[in-house]
Amino acid sequence: MLKVVGVETYYGKVKALHGVSLEVKEGQLVTILGANGAGKTTILKTISGLVEPENGTIHFNDIRIDRKDPEDIVAMGISHVPEWRRIFPELTVYENLLMGGFLIKEKDLLRDRMEEAYRHFPVLRQRQKQRAGTLSGGEQQMLAISRALMLKPQLLLLDEPSLGLSPLLVQDIFATIKELHRTGVTILLVEQNVNHALKIADYGYVLTTGKIFLSGTYEDLLDEEKVRDRKSTRLNSSHALISYAVFCLKKKNYTNALTDC
């Protein structure tokens, strides 16, 4: 479905991605893991057209999209839930959902998509006339995901959905992501919360300083010796993040965020 090959992205003269290649197959939940500043968010922005790559190619359903405008990429079936949610705080919950369905012309279909959003997150029905900026962090994340689902995307990009949420809400959000995946939604998930992400992912990529450091299935990434063999003698933050996560997963300590394990 999605194929990223040799992508290099810059911010001015600063190179953020160094020849990144990854693949997401239809029906998969793929996660990108890494520490702050590793380039995870840049990958999603590049896929969704918010940032144009200097080199490399991105294909979606065999169509090249790395030179397309963001609105065209949305229309092709990719929805992006950005970091820190980015809802419209002055608009109501209902109006935010309408914005998510801006390409839908049929009123009946729009109503059906609204109902589907409310089924996923019943609290949004109760809050539909409330200004989005007054919602709790968890409710705002629910709204951001629901807004992205209004167009029934073929591929959902999720950027740090657990960011800033309490441990209890993190569990709820990941349960919802798992349920969306179960219903057939293809998902590319960016996360620092390694424990939760690995538990629900079919495949994972570990990113460090703009490069893919490690990739594999759940079982591959639980192989601590593989991580040790590939890391440099000087352990950086992404290496340490994954190594410690592996240690925690082997102990089957699945409680909260990585730092709590």
C-alpha cells in the first residue's frame, strides 16, 4: 500500500531524514519508534505532503505521491492525526467533525460518518456542542482521531497519540487504535511509548538521528541480542530507549509509559 524508498528530507540546510525506506502493507499496523528528534514526525509530514523530500520516492497504491499537494494526498485516502492533536479549539466538536468530512457531499453519508465517530467515542456525542478547546487532553485526542476517520481513509497516520495523556487515558487510546486495526484500518503509528506500540503492531521500525536503525516484527524487536549486536559502542538515546523497552517486555511489565517500567 505505502512504500517509502530512500527519502531524504531537509529543514533549510539541516538534513532530518537520511535515506529512509519503509513499507506498510494493506491491513497492517506498523509503528515507528525512536527518541525525541529522531525524525519520526518528519516521516509522517513527508508522507502527507506537508514537507517535500529532497530525494527518494513515496508510492501509495502504486501511485507516486512525493510531489503531490497535501489536499490531493488526503483525497487519495491518507489521513494524518498530527502531534498535539491540532484540533480547531474555537469550533465545537460537531464543527470539527464537519471539517474532517469536508470532501463528503452527500448529507446522509456525512451523518453516517458522524454516527460512526460517536460509536467509537461516545463522549463526543455528549460534547458535540462544546467548544473543542475546552475538552480534556484525552477527549481532544479522541476528536482528532475521529476527525481523521471522517473520510474513511485507506491509511491512517498517527503521530504520538499518547503524548501528554495520563496512563489511564493512554490505555484507552491504544485500545481504540487496536480496535480500529481489528476492523481493517491500515495504520502507521509514530510513538515513543514503546511498550504499548510494540504490543499492538505487526511490524516496527526503530529510527535514530534520521536513519532506520532496526526493523522487524514484534518477535524480532524482542530479540535483545539483535539490538546489542547492531548498536554502536556509544549508546545514544534511541538505542537506549529500545534496549530498555526490550528488557521491560521480556519481564512482561506492560504497565504504563516506558519510563514507568
